[in-house]
Amino acid sequence: MKNEFWLIEPAEKVVRQMARVHNEWGIYSTSPFRTAWIRNVLAYYSPVLHPGSWDTSLVFEGVQGELVRMYTPQARSMTQQLTTIVTKNPISAKCMAEVMDNRIMDVLKLGNAVTSQIVESQRLDHKKKQLVECAIVSGIAFTYTRMRTDRGEKEPILDENGAVIYDGQIDITVHTPFDVYYDSTIPTWDDIPWVEVRTIKSRWDLIAQFPELTDEILAIPSVAQVAGVKSWFERVTQNDDMIYVWELYVKPCASIPKGRMLFYAGEKCVFYDDVNAYKCIPIEPMIPEQVMGTTLGYPQFTNLMACQEMFDNTISAQATNISSFAVQNIAMPRSANVNVQEIAGMRFCYYTPQNVPGGGKPEPLNLMSSSPENFKFADYMENQMMKMSNLNAALRGTPQPGVTSGVAIATLSANAIEFTTSIQSAMNDCLSRTLKHAINCLTKFGSNIERYVMMSGTNDQLVPKNYTGDDLKNIAGIRISMQNPLMQTVAGRLEIAEKLLQMPRDMWGQYVSILEGQPLSKLTNDELSEDDLIEAENEELSKGNQVPSLITDDHAKHIKKHAASLNDPRIRLQGEYNQIFLDHIQEHYRLALEQDPGLTAMIRTGKMPEGGLMQGPPPQQPPVPGSIPPNQRPTGMPTTEVAEPAPDMLENQRG
């Protein structure tokens, strides 16, 4: 064993070591999971890959092509449906900031606007479908977030050497396990020290960026010349412009404190070799079902493969029978003397009858009949695939017999969609980390570069706002919310709407928040927080400390729990502490007597009291001369006031 870490050696030695990794990664027979990658991909695209003729999608096998092979990709259809269910909702990302002062709202508003801009510009809602589809078929998929130095929002400039300089642009790409190399024996992704990703770039763009490496770049074989996964699909290319570029990231660690970034196309063609400017590995995996002890994923598409193959075999047997014997076959005795042209469109099998009176007569041959068990077996295989993918008939558009209720269909659909929670949570975790890498790209590589983003202003009008990477440095993380499965189906939303209409409007928000996964403890947060306050007050009062009472307190609740503390003999036997509790209780009682009932109602319910707020007692009118004040009237005396003289109605008409 070497006494030196191979990743700190010169670039040529590291490139040679990685070339061995590439070769071993491509030997799929050494790993059942890598074998599954190829098998699943070939099966997933079998209707395109296997047909050998442009004029038919059937495959004819056998010695003389007498056997018909039909590919009916039910497993692929179910995978597509799972992908649609998981990715049907647009990305809803919210930033989390580390700022604790009054600037936090400005930071969050800017971060959310920039995040939305990244999602839209990078078409992440479309790329997440590729991500989920690859993760289901191969068990694992990757996102790669980088700052492209060959792109930018502004016009490029030329340096003194003639090289083209851009201001940089974020680029997020999705990669299969065929393009990402790492030590898969390490079970935790964050513990992996290095990761390499294979990318495709134009050799002419690289020559424009690195004119000093022109000869080396021209000597690199093109993608079309390098055998790889894509050779299964496309063996003809238009030109040799595109080449593979490997980008190696080493995480900062004790042996390499600043990490390392090595971009190369060959031993003599190294584009970059320096410290890791990202200070991390900007590659994130999506693993819905991780294999224990590794960072490999279990391909869920594999569960459907055996049933799919038997389904194809059964359908192919029926297709062969129909193709061979669907046209009516006639057993024709040679001595029947029948002109076959009089019965066109049939096939005749001539035979010599043995001991048949009259030489025999033509008879139909029933060769196309098939056993009903063959069709039942095909249906059984399809049902097994539906069970393993957890897609019921309702989600596939054919509800089960007897299930007609909208609530029942919604429940079945929600139960099926719950199966996708692991896939959706893995996708959200991958995308949230990916967006955080994108924000880091702006802060690390564009701290002084001014960019702009469209932000929502007054009346939801979009206004441009200039910002730099420094304005985003306080973004601590990004959270992507998950939607309740019941709300992802039309039947489920209709059921929720019906229940909402049957309950008071003020409960709508709480009901929907529970469906969205909000913890139930948040619904009782107000009550629990006041209980915690009372317990803290009792603790301070038992120490002899005065605690102020506020008019917004629930005085009855405070009085009850403070009085219960006096049942403790240790407090009751100490007179000075008794008085502290009693004074505090008396203060609550006084505030309760003085508290406005309208204020009490608003504190308890959060709503205006019925009938509106009381405006207070009516203003006192000056006493009428000769009248007796109400508080001085004898008992039983009428309360009628002294009548005032009526105004003269004819006063305006006199004179």
C-alpha cells in the first residue's frame, strides 16, 4: 500500500488512477446492481431497441421467422405513471435564513425570488421528471450543480491572451449512474471523499477557452468513437465535435484541507487543477430505496421485470398462434376435385385420404383455438405488476368492479399514492440540496457580480431588482414542501371540498393544514404555550419572585393553577411565599373584573364579538331643572322625567 494519498499526487497520476476506475465501473458483470442498470434500461426501451424493421414493430424469431415476439410495456407504463404522480406538482421551495434582525424578511423575499428564477431558468420542473424516472429504473440518479464559465448573462469579453471570459451562469443537469463515479461501499453520501462526473462538451468551445491546449483537445476521441451506454441507442453521429470531459471533486478534509478540483479530458489535457472552490461536492444523489451498507439504490423497476417478461411471452404465444392460423385453413382431399380459386382468401392443406368413402370432402381445420388459461395468466401477470407498483385500477383509469363511490375511489387513490412518499421525499431532499448548491454558486462565484431578478411588488406586479451574491450569503437552507397524497387526485380534492363546506369557515385553515402534514401540536400551540407560562410563573413564585400579570392573560386558568400550587405543603407552610401567591392571584382577579368583555372574546376566539364592540356607557346629559336624579328617587316613584314644552310649530309662519 502506498504511503501517500493518491488524490494529492500530480494530475497525470490521478488521471491514470481514474482511468482504471472508469474501466472497473464499466465491468458490469462484477456487480449485480450494475448488471441491473443495463438490463433495466434495455427492457425499459425494448419496444424501440428490439424491433429490427422499419415497417413493423413486431419481432419475428425462430428458424424461419415463424415466431412472433410482441413487446407490451406495461411495466414502463406503470413507471411513467409513478413518475407523473410524484412530479405532477410544481416545485414549491422556501428559503431559510440565518439573519435574526429586521432584515430577515428582505433576505427571505430575495432568496425566494432567486430560487424561483433558478427553477424556471433551469427547467427544474421538467428535469425532476428525468431524475425520478432514472431513480426508479436504475435505483439512483444524480443532479450536478455548477457555475458554467463558458456561459453568462452578459456579453463576454476577451482577456490579453485572447481567451473568452464570461460572467458565469448556473447549470443544473441530471445524470445516470453510468456517468457518476464514486466509492459506493461508503454508506453515507456526506462521508464520500470524492466524486467524479462525466460531462459532454464541444471541443471547439474548449479550444476557444484554452487555446494553449488546442493540439491536445484535437487528439481527444469523440463521444461517437468511445463505446458507452449511448452506443446502444445511436450508432451514427453527425460529427466528431463532442468529447467527454471528466470533472473530479475532492471534498476539503484533513489530508486535503482545501479540497481539489480536477477537470480533464486526458492525461495531457487538463483544464483545471486547483483547490475546490465550491468547498463541497456539488453532486447530489436521489436514492428512493438505499441498499444497506452502500450508496447504491435498489431499482424498483426490477420488481416488475419478471412479470413483464412472462406477460410478453404469453401475449407473444397468442400473437404467434393468431398470425399463423387466423386465416381459415381447409383440409382438402386430393380426390375432392374442388377448384380452390372458387374459395379465395383461405389456405388449403392437401392430403391423401385413407379408406374414406367417396374420397373425402373439404373440412375446416380449427387450429387457432387457445386455452382460456393463457389469457387468465396474462391478466394475472398484469395484476401482479399493479400490486407491486401499488397502482390500483382507479389510478389507471379503470375502477374496480363495485367501487363507484367518489370517496372510496379517492381513498384507494390516496392509499396508492402514499406508496410514493419515499420516492417523493428522496426527490425533495435531492432538489432542496441542489437549489442550495445553486445559491452557493452565486455567493462564491458572483459575490461582486451584479445580477437582477424579477420580484413581486405592489398589486403582484413584477419589478426587477438588482442583487449580488453577497446579498444571499445568509441563506441557510431551502425547504421543499410535500403535498398530501389525497390532494393530488380530483376525487380527493372533491371530498375535501365537501367536508370544508360542512364545517365552520374559521376551521378551514386548520383542517387543510392537518392534511398538508402540519403537526397536531401546532393546533394547540396557544394553549400549550400558556400552560408552559403558568408553570414557569409557579416556579418563580415558589422562589419568592414577583411575576407581573397582564390583561391579555387567561385569568381564570391562571388563578386555578396558581391556587393548586398552594396545595403543596412546602409552599403553604411558608407564610411569605403564601402571600406572594395570593397577591399574584388577587392581581389576576382585579384585572379580570376590569377587563372589557369584547377584549376577552377577541383574545379567546381571535374574532370580533357578535354584535360588534361596545362603545362604553352613553354620555351623561345635564339634569333637567325640577327633575329628581335617579339615585335620589324614592322606591316606587315613577321614572318618567319632567316633560319639556313642545316647540311652537307655527313659529316660522308668524310675522
